[in-house]
Amino acid sequence: MEFIIKISQFLLSLSLLIVLHELGHFIPAKLFKTKVEKFYLFFDVKFSLFKKKIGETVYGIGWLPLGGYVKIAGMIDESMDKEAMAKPPQPWEFRSKPAWQRLIIMLGGVTVNFILAYFIYVALSFTYGDTDVTTDSMKDGYWIENQLLLDVGFKTGDKIVAINGEKVSTYSEVRKNIVNGENYSIIRDGEQKEIVLPEDFLGQLSSAERENGTFRLRIPFMVGTVPDTSINKGVDIKTGDILLSVNDEKIKYFDQVAANIEKYKNESVKVTFLREDKKIERTLKVSEKGKFEVGLATHNSRFADLGYFDIIHKDYTFLESFGGGVDKFKEQVSDYFGQLGKIFTPSTGAYKGVGGFKAIFDVFPDQWIWQDFWSLTAFLSIMLGILNLLPIPALDGGHVMFLLYEMISGRKPSEKFLERAQMVGFFILIALVLFANGNDIFKAISN
């Protein structure tokens, strides 16, 4: 069931982004009376799952979910239709249109991507507002279990006060800066220390297992589920019970539990739980692996009520949400350009983290939460827009590059040159796709 939820979100988001991107090319092409021969979701190599001709355009769904396309008459694209291009230009063809019209047609897809992302952020701001955890309220710092972070000098309990010299005030600022952060100012045992990450930190992080996350909120041991296979099945503990002590030793955070019960393997211990507002005592067994075999639950609003940290929430009026959308859009665009900068700097090793379709699939949660779905779709829309602007022939950015050259120089590149450039760009794209998806396969095997 979890797989079905993830794949459904993945396909819905991808389909929405592809259709709207191609619609961004389709609409201005039609406005400028340019013939559009095909409009496809996914690629129809050899055959289509569905197709129907309406007017002069064939609309369809291909079987290969690697993207989508519109085939515009008289345009050198991935179809490499040399036979059509060998004929004299016709008034309804792309190549017969003025350069400024061709530029608008080519920029239409990424424009729609950016507009879509912006309005999603506007809707999210108005519907959900912003919720975050203040760093000042996290009195005992972060839970750090990731071995790579431990190796570079972090410890559980560290409070992060600044990243790259900029003060951080919320948990989300810490999490999003894991990509661009290089110098961390922390407070440990009342003293300020500096931790400088190695240049290839992102490469190491990309190669490491992700199960232990990075900087995590320190939360209490709250009972989630007790599996039927648990050695404590049948004990009167309920979802929402919070562990307070083990054999009279106080337990405040989940990360303290493992070390505390390690010494009680194959024994029984007396534990105290907080159930709603009352303390209850129970006896639990500790497995031979030093575990209670009880699932963990999270409930940040309850943790905030109990004083573990402070949650701040900001609501937006309808008009304010447009400003909130601008802030979120600018922040994501800036962050993504920062990530690209790292990826194209080999010494950082960030290229090792480049992923393909599996990596995109993995970012979707195994529960259908509309806020998360639309947040991820907005980010992917920005990513698709920026990547399509890269000056690689076969991408929108490659076409734009040649069009700008034509508009500035007054000379149009020959169709033979454009055909060759398109072929080179196609092979570059294939290489990038193979590299990204190969990274996914390599990491799956390694882990």
C-alpha cells in the first residue's frame, strides 16, 4: 500500500509538470499560428498507449515515462525529422516565424514551470501558513546519529547558532542549509565552537546511508505501535504514552533510551510513562538486542506543549499569501542554483548525489499528505524549469541560446549546424540521464 501511495504521487506530480510545461510551448505556438503536429505525455517510442487527432494535432500518451514533448512543424527537435526540414519553409512552420516569436515559444515551458511553482507557494501560504520550530527553544540541541556528522565533529546536544556566519533562528533553516553550509558555529557545554566541513562533505554524504538523517529534533520516546511480534505484546501501553524513566533513571529524549537499556538485555525493567496527564508504571522486557521492540510515534504539537521546544506558526491573509509565495519561490530558486553550483564543482563531490527517477520517487512520503505533495511538486517544477534553461542543445536553453545569437548577430545558424548541435545535445542528455539513474542503482546496491 505504501508503494502504491508513493508511485501515485510520483506519477501524478510528474504528469502534471510535463503536461503544463509542454502546454507552455503549445499555447504561444498556436497564438503565432504555428502548426503543432503532436502533443504527448511521455515518449511514444514505436507505439502509443493512447492517441487521438483533433484538428491538426495528435494528442497522446506514450509508454516511456521519461518526459513529454510537443512536435512543432519546422523545428529541429528530438524527432530529427530531416525529410520535413529538407522541404522549402512554409508559413505555418516554426522556422518561418520571426526570432522573437520563436523565443517566446521556446521560453513558454519554463515560464509555466516558474508560474506554477509560484502559485503553488501562494496557495500553500494561504491554506497552511508557515510552521516551524525555534532554535532558541531547543535547550538540549540536536539529535545527531549520522556517522558522517559525528566524524566531522558534531555531537548529540550541539546547538547550532550560525551557518556560514549567518545566524539561524529556525529548524528549517538548519535543515535546508545542509547542502550549502560549510562553517557551523555551535554551542557545546556553554562554549562556542566552530566546525568546518571538508570540501568533499556533500560527496561523502551522498555516498553514506541516509537512514540516520542529519540534524534531528530531540524528541521523547512516544509509543507508536506494539507489533504482534514484540516481546512486549500484551503489556498495557498505548499509542501516545511517553517514557519518563527506566528503573528510576530519568529519560527525557528518545536518543537516551538505547544507552540506558543496553545493560538490561534479556531482563525486565520498571518503566514510568506519562499517559495524557498521569504517570503510570509498567514492566517491560528488554530483548537480546537491547530493545523494547516498540514503534516510535511523533506528535510535535504535543511535544511543544510539554516544553521540548517552541513551535511558531504564521497565518497569511489572501493578499499576504502573494508576498509569502514570492519569498518561498525566491528561496527555492536561490537554493537550487546553489546546489547546481556545488554539483558543477567536482571538488565538492556533490555530483555523487545527483539522482534520477528513483531519487525523485524516494522524496515522496508513503502517506498522502496534500501539503507535502504540493510542496514537492512546486520544488520539482522549479527544478524542471532551471534544468531546461541549461544551454545544452536539445533542451529549451539550447534553443534559446541559438535564438539569442541570431537576434544579436542578425545571422541565423544553418539548419545543418542546428541538426548536428541537436544530435550532440541529445547524446549529452542521454549521458546525463544514464549517469543520474546509474547513481541511483549504485547507491541502491551499496546500501
